[in-house]
Amino acid sequence: MAAMGERYLKSIRLLAECMQSFERLSSDHVRQSGLTHAQFDIIATLGNTAGMAYKDLGDKTLITKGTLTGVIERLEQKGLVQRERNSSDKRSYFIRLTAQGEQMFRDVFPKVIARGSEVFAHYGDADFTALEQTLSELKKVITACAPQAMQNPQAGADTPPPTPRRN
């Protein structure tokens, strides 16, 4: 079991290092624009849309619900987003980019995409397919275990996660 624990930790560390490296990769353009990664995530998600309900925005970004409100408020203070009551549900808000937010999207998003494209230039369709399949399987395994952990943090402590399929 110790070998499995070491293997798991090595894999999770590698995954975390990849995410951190990716954030560093895009951070130059994001920081130069005066945005945080969370703020850029919202700008990028709202870009090329007419806006969306608060809940939909939360579902489409990598930002937790508790953090989302503060990020939206700071973007609103910067004049980049506009928040208005949802006409179909007065309890929720509809978020859209302002003209200034649209300009920020048009300025920063292409630079971040171009930088990422440079990094993955040597990847072919088969490489992307393999990467997406592996990450999708990992997400399924983690998601399948998440509800158990939320209901009873001690339950499942000795229960291994579902085994991912091997092709």
C-alpha cells in the first residue's frame, strides 16, 4: 500500500505542478492587464457572450461560489462587468461585460491563447485526445468520490476510489 501512496502523491504533485506552470505561463499577460487569474477566468468566460446568469457563470468558471461574489464585485469596481437583477428570477443576477470589459477581453484573451498555442504546438490530434481522455477519466474518479467525502468525511477513508478504465 505504501508504494500506491507514493505513486498517488507523485501523480497529484505532477498534476499540481502542471497547473501552476500553466498559470505562470499565462500570468504575464493577465498581470500586465491588471487582472488576477480569477478575474481573467470571468472575463474569458463572458467574452463573446451576451452575458449569463450568476449561477451559470459559477458553473463555467474554476472559481468557487464563495469567491465568485468578491471577484465579480472587484471587476464591477474596475468597470469591466455589469451586474443586474435577473428579470426572470429576482433572487439572482445576470452578469455581462461592459464595453471596457469587452475591450479587455479582445486585448488579453488572444495573447493568452497564442502563448498556450506556442507551448502545445508540437501536440497532434492523438496527443490531445490521449491527454483529454486521461484527464476526463481522472475527473470522473475524483467526482465519483467527492459526494461521499462531503456527506461524511471519514466515510470512504479506507475505501479506494473507482479504478479508471485502461484502453
